[in-house]
Amino acid sequence: MVKAHLIAVGSELFLPGHEDSNSVFLRHRLFELGIPVTGVSVVGDDETALVRVLEAVPRGANVIILTGGLGPTEDDVTKKAVARCLHKSLRYDDKVQAQLEQFFASRKRKMPENNLRQALIPVGSRVLDNAVGTAPGILLEERGCLYFLLPGPPREMEPMFEAQVVPVLRQKYGARRIVQRHFRLTGIPESAADQIAAPIYRRYADVTTTILSKPGDIQLILTAADDAGGGAASLERLSGELARVLQEYIYSPDGEPLEAVVGRLLAERRMRLVAAESCTGGLLAKRITDVPGSSAYFLGSVVCYDNALKQELAGVPAEILDRHGAVSSPTASALAAGIRRRTVADLSVAITGIAGPGGATPDKPVGLVYIGLSYADKLAVKKFQFYGDRERIRFQATQMAMELLRRVLLARPVGD
Amino acid sequence: MVKAHLIAVGSELFLPGHEDSNSVFLRHRLFELGIPVTGVSVVGDDETALVRVLEAVPRGANVIILTGGLGPTEDDVTKKAVARCLHKSLRYDDKVQAQLEQFFASRKRKMPENNLRQALIPVGSRVLDNAVGTAPGILLEERGCLYFLLPGPPREMEPMFEAQVVPVLRQKYGARRIVQRHFRLTGIPESAADQIAAPIYRRYADVTTTILSKPGDIQLILTAADDAGGGAASLERLSGELARVLQEYIYSPDGEPLEAVVGRLLAERRMRLVAAESCTGGLLAKRITDVPGSSAYFLGSVVCYDNALKQELAGVPAEILDRHGAVSSPTASALAAGIRRRTVADLSVAITGIAGPGGATPDKPVGLVYIGLSYADKLAVKKFQFYGDRERIRFQATQMAMELLRRVLLARPVGD
């Protein structure tokens, strides 16, 4: 049986706040390819330590994937350690060197001397092109074991894995096929969702159900083998059952993020959106414009952190602010109406609330958020109480603002 | 110097959706205790594989913490593997057995036969009580190295770590402390920064230098032992040398993110900022308002994705847009001036550019960004060419906008 071992290299991986996200990605993708991971090691930028780790990889592993330590600096030791371990020498690769020079030339920069190290590769290895950065990956085969050396930054590693590692694995080990369904939900806590879903998915022994959740976003991932065992049919039935009981909360059946779902609905209807946001401070606009092509349906947002901007730029009457305060239903309403009136938008959304940690009053606690919507000839405001830290509250507020937009665009009730 | 190695045991850790959260917790707590973690291994419920991992722990490690594999079932192998590795035998501990019986009696349940395994402990070890579950922890000292065997569930492991591991570590290594310096830089590529810094930090063998970088942000972290060896003094000297040669690029000597540095400078000067942003789509405002209390100095931002909003809300004259286009120096200038004129802000910053992947023209490539600044009686525009995908270009644009603000606030030249 094919087994994989992952080695993440980099001293930064031991610092608080830094995670070895590459292993999470690789574990997940290798699972999908039917190649179980049987060990993960994290090691600093230390050649001797890395050699020890390489020597300790279980003998059963026939795919070893190293990430990180391919950069241009002195402490990038992956190639040296692997070469030492496999008794290979390193040589300069002309083609890689030419690519490096071209990379810098295209940016009109002189290549620093130390970048040349990136052209050093172990004798007998194959170069894996890096479509994104300067560090090429490396593939070495030794005694029936494939060694893949991939760059550390996920945005370089992930495309290289997909384009250059997966085909090799498929060719050599004929990876199994799996089927997946990736539901995304909002507006329901994880425990409530699981209470509804668990009695159903537990009846399907041939489907693996994984729940990933954070406040405001739940992902329900169903996986089954696509072979003669009937896993694919089970997955279809389970998906149908779950979709029925959780329908109200599912915004995507295929893993699409909410900003992309809302964007698609707007584009399909040729409708244009504008926003006014206070406590979320631009996060709503940022998320909506994370989607390439969003300029087709998103006019913009007034981030009116200060009350004067709520008046001057979003047209909120001063007496509403004076009488009800910035965090109130009338202000949310006036923001949504005001920003829509000032633009050619077909609908608008407004957020005002208290993200914390400061700013709470006895009757307006941290996490209190009002979301206003103006669409067709309607004006609606909904009040929410979110929990968590500043980041969580801001995320949940933008999530719920987009969920309300989704319901409006689907002509569903926006809720009680 | 005390160094720790973490080993997480459990085949479930390789399933998608399961994370080795114990290592994240332990890494963080050990860092706070001044004990750097130099390696992490994740291994399945496999005695032979665990023995190999134990044998490969770097010789420098003198604290080894294993989590998981202490349960009552056949596949809980941690104690057996550690005993085998250290040539110890296992014996039944009467006190643990009595506690187990009492645990089940208090729940009016008969103790399953296999729970007795949990009373097996390596000869010469000390039992660590489990306040929450049935699996006791174990402490073994062997050739100057402490082995802690802790249960896998975080709700059992974490209190055991705090109550029974921390006091032992403090007592044994209490005097050891580390000192750190955390520089953050922008406006220079990683390879160029390393070319300047490496010849200097390489001369300091007693200081560990780690470089973390992404386009637009470099972190340079220096760590040394704070003991009689003089590491702290070395770190001071190295810090001074690096600060001199990299001064132009260092925005923080203590790890503070750029948005917090700029926020502090604004607050100290009692100045208020407003922004107008196009291609960054709210990311600038989002980052500035990530900082709690930012309402004291940040009025808001007009996210004018659409040209009509640039005119109506940020006061850009139509003829400028017609003549020069949205991505141009005159537009950046008019945005900065316009948004400042419409508010009581003391200074303003504007960003317009092409984040990609679409939107480029022959003379305006993806990554072209203009940043405008209006302050005192001055109006400045700078042109940048960033590289990378949409997310990177947007991040670099906001990073450079804040760096320009920082220079203005420090009365430094904004650059050529």
C-alpha cells in the first residue's frame, strides 16, 4: 500500500501564530487521492536535525513530501540535507539559473548573488517548475521511494502540488477515485447543525462526514470511494437527506464561499450593489472584492467609521444619529437608504454595530449589530447579537449581511 | 539551552478535519515559558513507528512531551513504545488501579477489563493525576531528559500540563529565560534584506535569526538565551547593527504590525486619517480598523470601486477620469485631495490600481498602482509596479500606502 510521510521545514513553524498549514493541505489532498499519510514531522532550519528526521521516516513510506527550506538564504537547508541523506552531490542547473535570471530581469531587478543557490539541485533529480515564485521544486526517486521537495509558501506549494506532483502520483500509483460533496452553511451554530445531521450521516458507514466550523460558517464535507462498492450512490442519498433537513442554512452545495455565491446571484440578475459599513470597517467590501470580476456588480462601500462620514457621505440625518445613536435600527435603515439614494445601485446593505473590545454601553453590548437592506421598494433592518472577539464579530456581521443579500436575491424571506 | 520536542500520537490525526491542536497549544505555552520547541512529530497508533520517532528526537532536546495513546485500547501504544525505547519494563500501579476503580464506581459503572491497562506504568516513572478523565499522565527522567506522557484530549491534556508539567519545568529550568527582538520591515525584497543582514547575523553564533517574509512584509526575529552566557548582550549588539543597516526599511522593532504603528503615530499626533480606495476594495480600511480603538484616528474610507462613486463620493472631476483613466496619477491625486476636502481629516491616502487578473491594458499592466497622499499643504503621488496574484497585489498596495503614511507622520521623505 502506498503511504506518505510529510516533513515541514522552517524554524518559523515553531513560533506562536505560525502554523504548518502545508501539512493540513497535503493531508487532505492525499486523502482524496487515496494515499494515507502515516507521519508528519516539523523541523527547524537545521541540516543535522533534518537528516535525522529523514532517516527516521518509517520504512513503509514510499512518498516523502518536504515543504520549505528551498529559499535563497543560508538557512534554507532542505536540498543539502536530502542530498546528504541519499548520498548525492549538488550541481548547478543551467536551465534553473536561466529562469532565475529571467525572473529578475522581467522585474527589472538585479538578481542577488544568493539567489543562485536556488539553481543548485541534487544529481539525478528532476526540476519541478515554480509558476509563482523563484524556488523550483525537486523530484528524486531512490530505492522505490519518491522524494518531493516543494517550496514553503502555500501559494507556491499548492499549485506545484496540483500541476506536478498529482500527475506523478496518479501515474505511478493510479490514485483511487473519490466523490465529494461540500456543503457550506450559515445562520446555525455547529452543535445545532450536528444534532440535526448526525443521526442521518451516522447511518451511512461508507461515507466519511467531516465538519469544519467557525462562528458564522460551517462546512460539511462528505467523501466516499467511487468504486464498485456503491459509495457514490450512498453519498448521493446522504446528500439529498442532509439538503432536505438543512436546506434553510445551506448557501452552497459545492464549497463556494458566500461572497462568490452572492456575486454570482447579482451578476445573473444584472443588479448592482452598494454598501455602507461602520463596525466591519471595510471587511464587507474587502470580501466582496476578493472575487475577481466583482467590479461588474459591486459599486463600492462607504466605510463610515466616523459619524460625520455617515452624514456627509452616506446621507444619514443628524437627528437620527443624535436621537438613536450610531448603533441602532434607525441608523442602519438610514445608512442603507442613504447610500442607495446617492448611487445607481439596485440594492444596498448597511452594517452598524459594536465590534469591541471597547465601545459597549449598558444597553448596547459588544457584538450588537444592526444590518439594513434597501431593495426594490423595501427597507428592512435586522438586529443580531454575535459573540466572540473583534475579529469573530466582524466576520459574522459580514457573513450575515451577505446571507441576507442572498435571501433577498432569491426572493426568500429575510427572516423574522 | 533547554529545548523541547513534541510528539503527537494518534492515527485519527491524519484524517481530514482533525488537527494536532495539542502541539499548537504546547508550542505557544512553551514559548511563553522560554523553552523553544525544536521539533514536532505526528505519528499514528503504531508502536514501531513511535519508537523510530523517539529515537530520532534531536540529541539537544531535553524535554520531550508526548500526547495521546494513553487510552485503554489495544492501539494505545505510547507507554509501551517509551518503555521499549528507554529499556524499562511496565508494572501495574496499585494507586492508579484504585483510582480507576473509584472513578467507575462513582459513575455507578463497572470498569471494563481493558481499562486496567491504564494502571500500567513504566518502572521508575511518576504518575501525573488526571483531574478530568481516566488516563493518568506519566513523567520519566532519563539521562537528563524529561519525558512527559500526556493524554490526547485537549480538555484533559491542558489542565494536566498547567497543574503538573509547568511546575516541574519551572523548578528544573526556572532560571532560564529567552530574550527576543522582532523587527518588521517593508519596502525591500527578502533576498535583498538577507544579503544585507546575513553577513552581520552570521557573526553572532549565540543568537538565532529567523526570517519570515511575504511580499511587502519581512519579519526578522532574533532569539537568544538570557543567562550567564551573554546571549542577551549579543542580541542587543546584533539588534543595534541590524537597525543601523536596515533602518530605512524597519517600521517596527517589536513585531507590531504596520497598521498598529501608523495608528499609534496618528493617535500621538491627534491627527485624523481618511482614505479612498479602489483596487484594494476596502482592505486598507479593514486593516486599519483591525486595530481596536482605531475610531480615535480613522474617519473611514470610500471604497470607490465604480467610477461614479469616485466622482460622487470622493470628488474626482469627471474630466480627470475621462482624460487619464481611473488608474492614473491625476486620479490618485484627485482622490486624495477630494476625500480630504469632504471631511475634517488632517491627512488622506488614496489607492487606485489594477489588482488583476482582469483589467490590464497594454500600457497599464496588472500590478500597476498609484498611491496619493494629501497632508498639510502637500499633495504627493507615487507609482508602483507590484507582482503576484490579486491577493498579493492588494496586500502590497495597502502595505505601501501605510508605509508612505508612516514616513509622512515621521516627517521623512516619502521617497523618490
